Amino acid sequence: MNEKKNILTGLYLVPTPIGNLSDITLRAIETLKKMDYILAENTRVTSKLLKFYDINVKMRSFNLNNEHKLVPKILSEFDKYSKIALVSDAGSPSISDPGFLIVRECVKNNITVHALPGPTALIPAISLSGLPANRFVFEGFLPHKKGRQKRVDELIEEKRTIVIYEAPHRLIKTLSELSNALGDSRKISVSREISKIYEETLRGSFKEVISHFNKTKPKGEFVIVIKGK
């Protein structure tokens, strides 16, 4: 009996662990095993996960550099391959990772899209922050150049808790720019390496957190959570 008959056809957005490999759901493992193939942001990263869970499904590279070229080809293949999964290196596809473009085109072409719940750095960072979590705005990564200052300025009057992703080499710059705009006494929380061995959350004012990272080199992936006005 072909076990692939037990799953619906379409595109599957499958979240993958942001650190600890045990954070993947049973449904995600079962789904990946039943796919015709997997679109992976980085096949080398995803291959480690597939090997760990004994998932023997072929992969194709799908990332921000090639998605515009590949989407038409993938859509045309749904006649041949009825079950395709999309995974990012860590977390949920489309959340600051590739996914929006192919989902949009699937919707336009009446191809069913399934989104599985699962790991993301966003929610645990808010929970760990100690800041109000009933209402929040997710900004993802701020623009590196064009439009960056405008985005920062738009946050000045924001009353909801603000969540921002940042890479280690840009952390101090981003914290400094936000501090200048929002005030160095504004309460924030900075979490890094969530679910990994060196997981850490630092809470305090912009001034206190910036002082810490000026003395301790930032390492890992960061989530900045800022108290609203």
C-alpha cells in the first residue's frame, strides 16, 4: 500500500526547528516523509534534519535568489508531483523566509496550500520578554539601507509591543538607531539562540542592553522585543 495516499495534495508549508531538533512536530515528520519532493532554503541544512529523522525524500534548492525563476516551473509540475513541501532553514516558511511568492502563485492557480503549525522564534521571544503580549507588531528584519530610517521613525508612536529580528553583526547598530528614536530608557528584551545550548535573554533598557553588547560580542540569531509607547 502506498502511504502517500493518506495525505491531501498541494503545497505544504512545514516549519522546522529553530535550534533543538526535538522541537519538530510529529505531524511535520509524517508530512515530510509523504512528499514527492521538498523545496529547501538550504539543502545542506535541511539534509541534516532529514537524516536525523530518517526522511528519504529528494530535495530542491528554493531561496530568495532563485524563487522568481523556479516558481513557474514548480507550478507546472503539480500535474506530475501532487505533494510538495516547502521548508526554510529554521522556523516557519514565509515568516522572514522564502514562501510568500510561491503561496501567492499557488492561490492564483487554485493549488491548495497547507500550513502546518510549528517552531518560530517570534512567539517564545515575546513570552520570555516579560513585556505585554496581548497585542504586538512583528517587523521582521528592518531594511538594511533604503527605507530603514522611515521604518524606524514609524515605530516612535507604536503603542503595541514591537518585535524585530536581527543578525549579530548588525545588532548594536540596530539597537543604537532604535534607542535614538524611541529613547534610551525604553524597556526591551533581547533573546538569542532560542532553544539552543547557549540560549540567553537579556532584559533592561536600551542603554543597559547596548552597554552589555559593547562589552560582549553578539553571537547567534537575535529577536528584539520592545515595549510600546
